[in-house]
Amino acid sequence: MIIRRLHALLFPVVLLSEGANGFLAPSLSASHSILKVATEEPSTVGVQDEAIADPASVVFYDDLLDPDNPGGVVCARGVCVLPDGAPIDWSAPPSGTNAADADESRPSKSITDQFLNSYLGPRALLAFASVLYGTNFPLGAIMNESLPASAATSARMLMASLALSPFLFKLDPKLAPTALVGGCFVAMGYITQSLSLLTTAPATVAFIGAATVVVCPALGFLVYKKDVSLQKAPQTWFAAALCLVGVGILELYDPTGQTAMTDIFSQVGIGDFYALLQAVGFATSFVLTERMMTMNPGQALPITAVQVSVSAFISMIWAVSEGWIGTSGAESYGLPQMFLDPSLQTAAWAVAWTGLITTALNRFIETTALGKMSSAEASVILATEPLWAALFAALWLSEDFGADDYIGGALIVAACMATALKREDFNFLLGDDKPASSTAADVKKEDAYRP
């Protein structure tokens, strides 16, 4: 069974690579070339995150700055947008008017504008997106109880791709190869997430999925030669240490003391392995997508539409390779038949929710909210996703938690929040790494490179 699932997972990726002009290859060196070629921009200069005020990415790899956009962009979870300009002071009269005419000449402001231009509004909106993301994991387990994992994932991705289809052909053609490669890794993330939920508790899958805070900097080092030394990027090491210790406690610590030391690794199952692959898939897609969007922030939704469509295609191939299509009793596993079968309606509505709301709608929410805050703020807000997943798992699935879940989960969430720290936050331990005479221009010149 395990071999068949691995074959079903790897077959679509290999198949798609054959038709993608070599963008996906089975070797590590080839993967290195994929990521470098896919993000190569001859006129772009890479600048270390420390050279700009707000890190342009919550995962702290090299940011690509557009010379025409020196202010950078705000990025989180593979989405980048242009930061909004200074908010309008609606309480002051427009220029050229006196106070008596202010009420008549002041432009009308809708409730939506008031909400989005307030301090709490966009932050509350992004927090709501994090809550929605948290529902993915328990609902994924609910879907897997009634449907084959491949059927649930392909139906979910199909609904999401249909919802985002108006943006599909708005993609800048030069981004198409990278978007297709990113879509393969997005598919890897969703497929392995579905497989892990077959045998692993939803909260555990969510917490292990947060290992993206380790994978993303590792990719930055391996592919883009990013300097992630302790002196240069202590926040990366701090976050990685918290995450690894948290995952270790979550997976290996038995609070009951009934597991012998010799059997400690027997607690790690295939579902945990899939959950880790989920983090690798999503982290790689974040790296590719954020590097595209830093130069093309207006392309957030078209890039998402392509990636979700690729995920739907690969999920369909996975479903076909599973062999249940056309078999007796499987007639209701597809769309729209699952909505008409009373025994599958709960799973069907979970598919609709995860496809239309948490996959498609959440992109609109993120692109609306991210432009009104810094990346550091966004990273802290989105770091709460595993906590919401654990809460919904407890409410909907009556999932129980032990000391290992509380301690390990808390450390992993802390690791996510640690990515918002900057190098100067560690000066009290490591000292200032820049000479007092250094200027911003010197720093940029020193750190500049071409990918």
C-alpha cells in the first residue's frame, strides 16, 4: 500500500516533468538548476534582507528588488503585494477648503474603506485567513473518512481552479514556466497533506507542516548560496532550533513514559513522513512564488490560478492511477455526484469549503490585507494557523492532546514567529555585524549578487 501511494505521488510529477522541457528532474543537482533558472532575471540584483527596513519575505531568503520599486513588497506564505501608500487622513478638510465646506467636499468613505484603512482592520482580516487555513486539516481528515484521498484532493483542487479561472489567462507569459514548476510543488504539498491525514492526527500534520521555516532557509542556502551563518542570520538558526526541537517532542516524546527508549522511533509512522514532505512541497512553492511576485506583485492571483490548476491536473492523474474510477460503488466519488449521495454530503461540503474558501477565497483575503502591514507582522499573524487547526480538531473530531502536543506545538508556533525577528534583535548576544562606518549603499554593494 505504501509503495503504491508513493508511486501514485511520484508518477504525476515525473510525467509532468517530461513535458515541461526538463524543469523537473530526478536529481538534486537538476533541482538546483530548476530553482535557479526558474527565477533568473538578468537585470535583477539580489539584496540581503538585512539591507532593507522590513524583510520582504517571512522566510528570510534573498529578496529580489525591482529598481523601479525601491520600497519592495510585502510577502507571506508565497503571496507578495505592493505596500499601500500613506493612509488618507479623512478627519482633515481637503486642501483648498475651509472647515465650513469640509463636510460637503470630503469624499464619501464606505464602511469597507474605513475597515481596511484602519489599523486593526487588515490585521483582523489576515487573522481570519489564518483561522480559515486552520480548518483545512480537520476537514481533510473528515473528507478522507468518506472519500479516497485522491478523490477528495482532486475535487477540492478542481473547485479551486474553477473559482480562480478568470485570472488564469492574465498571467505574464514570461512567468509561465516558473508558475508551472511552482504548481508541481504545490501539488506535492496538497497530495502529501492528504496522505498524511489518513494516519496522522490533523493537529500533528499542521504542526509538522510549519517546518517550512526550516526548509525555506535551507533552499536559500543550497540553491541561491544565501549566507545563513549564525553571525549573519541568527534568526534562521533560532527558528530552526525551535522547530526541530518542537517536532522532536511532538514525534518522539511519550508523556506517559510507557514507551521504552529502544522503541522511541517506532512512534514515527508513514503519515509523519508525508507531513514532512508536505512542508518541503509548500516551502519550495513559497520560494519560487515569492521570488516571482517580488518582481511582479500584481500577478499574485494569476500565479495562484496557474498553480492551483496544475495541482488539479496532477491530482486528477493521481486519482486515475489509484484505479477506483469506473469501479462499482465509486460512481459518487466525483463531482457533482458526491453532493447527491446522502452518505457523502458532509465530505462534499468539506470539499467545497476547502476548495472555494480556504484555497481560492483566502488568496483574495491575503492580497487585500498584506499590503497594509509589514511582512514581520504578517508572519506572526499567520503563525497561528497550527493553533487553529488544533482547536478545530478538538472541537470537530474530539481529538485529545497530551503534554507532547502542547509543548511541541508551542515550540513550532514560536519558531514561526521567530522568523519575524531581524539580525539586530540579536546584537545583545552577537554584537553588531556591520562596522559603524558602513552605509546602506556599502551593505547593498557587499551583499549584491546575480542569481
